[in-house]
Amino acid sequence: MTRSRIPATTATAVLALALTALGTGGADAADPHVAPGGNFDLSVWQLQEPVGSPGKPTTIPSSRLQGANGYQDAYFYTDTRDGAMTFWAPEKGVTTPNSKYARSELREMNRDGSAADWALSGNHRMSATLRVVSVTKNVCVGQIHLGSGGSSTKPLVELYYHAGGDIVLGTEDSPAGGQTQHPVGHVSPGKTWSYTIAVSGGNTIDLTVNGTTTHYAIPSSFKPYKQYFKAGSYNQSSSDSTTNGARVAFYGLTLSHG
């Protein structure tokens, strides 16, 4: 891993620059009286919630998420105080067959309604400005996940926020499993921060957290796989509690491919 640092600036300036780059507006620009689809471009996302039947969480298609009157409920909603797109994932909830943790999370889609499934070659970027409102242990707030190309159901990378404020990137060692943890920053609980997860040239993961960028080589074993982005609240703890969990508020979320 190589590490490069962008010149220091104030936290306020970093946030302002991030919001400008995101282009979806910040807390001051968002309308707190509309569904998340009224403030965010959800035409390229599908929502998975921690409800449904065992092993089959409920998914909400993009067509239902879009617009000021789009879908929202107790797990995915606009915070009426600041307009944040908010995700709630309790410790007890319906999970996918390959995970023991519940999630309220967006999955990248194409604008025609098909599942996004892009090659590592080229440049791909997801940027977000967010705040972890509450978390029991830690929560994954963004990831690149393996798509078609093999049988693995692993993520390529996962970005975690821990209860004490540490931000950690997990990079998968191979499609067979094993994850290496990289501390990448610290943000006090309840404070707003920003990240960009990017793939450049098919060989490198570029992660930027509040203006500091780090780089991680992509193992060649991942090259046969296509990928897609995910963002939201993928809780990393489980119990019988429906009141403990991870609540994450997003003030900006955008994708780009080139």
C-alpha cells in the first residue's frame, strides 16, 4: 500500500468541497419534507431492507424509490430535521443467505433496471458525505461487491465505521475469502465526514476519507469478476435486539463510470 496526503484544510472546507463535488446537495440544500428520492438520484439504485422471509430480504426497485413521493419507511427515510437520506439496520433482521448481519442498503443498478455489473478496467467512483448517527459495534457504509464472473459472493472492499469513531477499510485477499483491515481515519461519533471509493485502471483501489487518499493493489484473482457499488447501513453485529443497531444518514451520494 502507498499513502499520499492532500494538503491539510479545515473540516468545514473539506465538507464544502465534498458537497460541491457530489452535486446532490448537503443538509442545508435537502428538502426534509420529501422522500429520499426527492433529494437524491435513486435511478441507479435498488434498496435492500432487513425485513422479508428468512434468507430473502425485501428489495425495493429503483422505480419505486424515485421522486419526492418515492418509497420510504422505518428502515429508509428522510430525516425531517436535516433532509438526510437515513438507513436503519437493527441487530435483529432478515439477512441474505451468505450473511448473518442485517442491512438497509442500496445496491447499484443500471438505468434500464438491470443489475450493474461493470468490469474492473476503466475508472469507477462512488462518493458520499454522511454521518453515523448510532452504531452498536461497527457498520459498513460503502463497498465494492463482486458481480458475475465466478461463484464468489465476497466484496472486493468494505468501508467500516466503528463505534469509537475509527474508520477502517477491509480489502478482500482473494475471491475465496480472507480480509485485511486498514485503519484509514477517525471521526468522532455523530460528526459528518466524506469518502470516495474508486477503481482506477483496473489495478488499484483509491480511497479518500476527508481529503486523505490511500491506494491498494487489486489482486489478480479478482480480474475475472465484474463489480458493483453498495452504500447504506450494513450492520456488523447481530443479536435478538430490534432497538440496537446502526443508523446512518447520507447528505450526498453519487456514482461515476468512465
